[in-house]
Amino acid sequence: MNAEIEERLAIRELVENWAVWRDAGDWERFRSVWHDDGRMMATWFQGSADEFIRVSRDGWDKGVSILHFLGGSAIDVAGDRAISQTKMTISQRASVDGELCDVVCTGRFYDFLEKRAGRWGLVLRQPIYEKDRLDPVDPAAELALDRGLLDAFPEGYRHLAYLQTRIGFKVKRDMPGLKGAAVQALYARGAAWLAGAPHGG
């Protein structure tokens, strides 16, 4: 098999393992997809992989329900570095203003990866949030959302941010979306990473 295809397959396997092991609460194996200096960026968390695992595990134990589903991917490999973009949805269930709701957010995982000592690992994961929606689990329920709070967040993840804020998370308000300066800056960082520069995350 072509060596580059083998590298792409190994990276795709890592991305798939991230979603399966994280959503299953398989924390020991989940740690294995990260390098020691790996960092995670999300609406509700920004920090080291180890801290992300800790807070994810704490949330899991408290009943926080966040699940991930993956679609297609595009992977650029340059020697021992790579950028992977993977279509995904984030699904979170929680009570919003007294009603149990589901939020589904569509976007991409934009991953900075490096091969060290023969092993690919995540150095930085920065999701791109493209669009989302919020639905009550009971279709007969009526929601009256706080419009001011909803509109305070970017269009790509405003319903996800609304739900997360309502259950006590502090949500980052400048994450990259489908278009705009933030995502263009991310693409530039990705190109620089492939060329040998630090990821800047």
C-alpha cells in the first residue's frame, strides 16, 4: 500500500477512535489519541488534553450527555505533520428552561496532528461550528428562549451555547464558523503548521 495512504488511514482511525472512546467513557484509550502536550478547544472548554479528559469524565459521572457522529474527512499530510478536517455533528441533551431538549450542531473537527516516535497523535483540536438547532424532546412542549442570550453567540453554535450556558458552562464566544475571519485565520494556522510553524493554539 502507498505510504501516504497508510498515513491517512492511521489518522482517520485516530479521529474515529476519539469519537467512539470519548462517547463511550473509555477514558484510558481516549487518552492514547493525544500527544502529551495536546490541547482541546470547544465551546465549553479550552485547555490541555489531560484537563479535558478530567472534566469530561466528571461530566459523564454527573449525567452530562454530549455525543458525536462523524462524516467524511479530508487529510493533508506533510512529512510528520498533518491537518485533518472531519465532518461531524455534536448532539447534547439537557434541560432548557424546564424542558428536556436536544441540540444538534453540525461542523468540522479541524485537527493539528504530528507523528512522534512512529505514532500519530493530536496536538490541537479546534472544531468549526457551522449551524445548529434546538428541539424539545417532547414535540408538544413550547419554548420561549431568551432572545438576547441566544443572539449573543455566533450563528453556527448559538443554540448549543444557549443550552450549555443554561446548565452552567461558560461558553467561548469567538469560535470559528463556516465563514468569516476566525475560520480564515484557522486555515492560515493550518497551512503554517504543515510548513513547520507552531500551531499557535
